Amino acid sequence: MLVADDHPVVRSHLCTMLSACADIAVVCEAGDGTEAVAGWRAHRPDVGLIDLGMPGRGGCSRPGSSASETFALRSLVKHWLVRFAQQQQANAELANLRSLPITS
């Protein structure tokens, strides 16, 4: 697995959590899009956890620079996962507010 995020603390924690899983091996870390492309080319991981908002070729860029290069990396895009988690938290907070008694 390739883990790409421009925030070192986030990247480190993601790698630690993923490495704790017996069936996941983090083979490459990247701090920006350019490093992610280089890591993908060097290691050819099966899966990538990629931040969309990284500097230096954002996560949406195609890793291969030429049309002949095949992009086989399946990406779990962290940005979408974070937004989903934020929405879930907002929904939980709203449900909590709705359960509070109304007082005058």
C-alpha cells in the first residue's frame, strides 16, 4: 500500500494503523503528489491511500506521465473518507441536539 499525505503527523498515524493489520504492508510513503508518483513507479502497490489536496501534483493527477504508462493503482481517496467522517460526526451531533429537552 502507498500512503500519500502532505501532513506528516496524519501520514505517520495512518501508516501505523495500517501496518498493525496483518494483511496490509505499507511499502511507500509520500509527502506530496510528486513523491507519490515516484513511489508508485518504484513499488507498484496494489492500493493507495491518497490525499486529494496535496501540493506538487495533487492526488487527482494521473500517476503515469505518458499515455503508454498504465495506471493500475486503486486509490482510496483520503479526502473523501475524511469528508464522510465529518458528515457522520455532524449527523451524530445533530441527533444529540434533537434529543435534548426543550426548556424555557
